[in-house]
Amino acid sequence: MAAYLLSPKLGNPSTQNKQEDANLSSESGAIEMAYYKKYREILPTLPVGKAWMIAEHLVQYQGFWLSPNLALKAVIWIQDEFKVQPTDIFLASFPKTGTTWLKALIFATINRTHCDFSTHPLLTRSPHECFPFLEAYVHESHETISGLDALPPPRLLATHFPHTLLPNSMITSGCKFIYICRDPKDVLVSTWLFSNKLRPKELPPLSLQEAFELFCQGISHFGPYWDHVLGYWKWSLENPEKILFLKYEDLKKDPSAVVKRLAEFLGVHFSLEEEGKGVAQEITRLCSFESLSNLEVNKTKTYKFKSDLVLYNNIFFRKGQTGDSKNHLTNEMIQHLDKTTQEKLAGSGLTFVS
């Protein structure tokens, strides 16, 4: 298996970063300059590895692989500057594990008493717009960060960052976390297909073999996958009142049951009247893959994740199935991934049924 660790460090900052530094010096305040200065100091010291969907390399920061211009900046800002509120609700996940679907379900569950299903926000807004990523608020502008502070409670915020990269304020506050994971074989295939859609035209497609080797070595956005999952799994065992740990496979099997678990965990239990009216089932229908993927907003519209990152919403809707990896991976790949998963999760109590 090929090695994809490219270099012990990045070397000299790029011209683009120098320009960003100048822009920050002239336009931003002391808080933003502090986190950006730390970012600029740390960046050249980090190991680098091959990226999946971007021209630049990934960097390894505190044991996990991050994109240098987006995720690394964001995690440093979150660790040093983000002000958590005790009413915050966070959805944490590794990419391509069911984030978009779960965003919709949580949003609809939390807001069910004042959102009519016939005119629901999810009918005209993408789940990412209703339930934004925390890291998307890291921007060279006071206005964007102020927008985060101005969100009404409870703030619904998503993150792909692993548990060990979160600041202590998020760990110890009264906020709630929901985490979702998925069979790593399906994660690999979904990530590979998603990444090739985002690769610049000047780059050749990433082969499945190369993606497989990178994934097994832990070199993927926010990877290693098994470390990401284990961090939240162990935290959930120690603090079940703080974090609800879910599997994508269980969500697919009985989404209404998971919706009821979400409501109970978040302290917004379904009343007997709601049970009788089948409100949980109505939420699952509204947020089903078939419903969301066929909405005009998710077929043709775009969403701005950051000033320089605008994506079509339809890229987040492929099949919404479990077990699709068997249609792409060889038997040898499947056996290797299953063995690796068993070894990585040994003794944790966490398993994935193939």
C-alpha cells in the first residue's frame, strides 16, 4: 500500500496567505488577528498529506487531517475564540455519514410547534441553511462572527471536528451534542464519489484504489475515521446526558424511533396528542431522502458555506442508502476495511454490522 505522507511540513507561506494577512491587518480587529497570527505560525510546522478534492494538501493538526485554508483556520478560531452558549445544540459528524439528513430531522423536531408542515422552512431552504456549520462562521469579517452571536437560542450548529479538537468550553458547558457515524466502507465510497465532484478540472479524478489507500492510512478530511468515531463514542459512554450517539444504519431502519430519541434527549418530548397525530412520522416524511432530494431548493439552488465556497445543494443528495459500498469495493477491499475496523474498535463496545 502506497504511503501518502508527502512532507514533514509545508514550508513557506503562499502569496495568497500573505495577501490574506495584509487584508486582515487593515480590515480586522485584534481578536481575529490573534487567531490568524497563531494559524500563520503553526501552518509551516505541520506534516502534510495528499488531499482528496482540492489542489492544496491536507495538514495534520493534533492527530487529524484538515484542509489548511478552511478547517485549520476554523479549528484554531474555535479553540481560542468561540464563545459557547449553554443552550447550544451541536451536530457532530465525520463527512458523508448522514449529516444533511440529520440536520433536517433535528431542525424539524426542535421547531415542530411553530412550523407548519405545509409551509415549513425546509421546503424552501436547504438543511445546511437551516442548520449551519460552525466552521463556516470563521471569516475575515466581524460581521460574520457577529451574526453567529446574534442567532437566537437554541443555536443549531454543526461541526466535522473530532472531539479532541473541541475547546474545553464546549466539553464542559451545558450544551448538547448529537453524533452520527456510519459503516466505514460506505463512508469511504461516499467520500470518494463526493470528492471527485469537487476536484478542480485541471486535476485527474481520484481513483478508488488511491482513495482506499488514503482512507486506510487515515489521510482524509477530518480523518482518521476510526479515531474520529471513537472519540465521540467514548465521550458518549462517559456522558450520556451530554451526547447522543447515533448510527446511520439505525436511522435508516427506523427514522421515527430516532426522531423520538432526539426529542427526548433534547428535552422536547412528544406529547400524547402529538403521538396520536403521528407528528414524529410526519417529520420523517418531510425529511426523507425522497422528499428533500426532490425539492426545487435541493435540486437547483446553491448555498454559500463561506465567501469562497459555494456549492449546489444537489451534491449532498446521492442515494441515501446503506451497503452501497459493495457495488464499488472489491472483496479484498471489503475484507481489509472490516478487519481494520475490528482492530481499531476492539474493546470499545462499538461495532458495525456488515
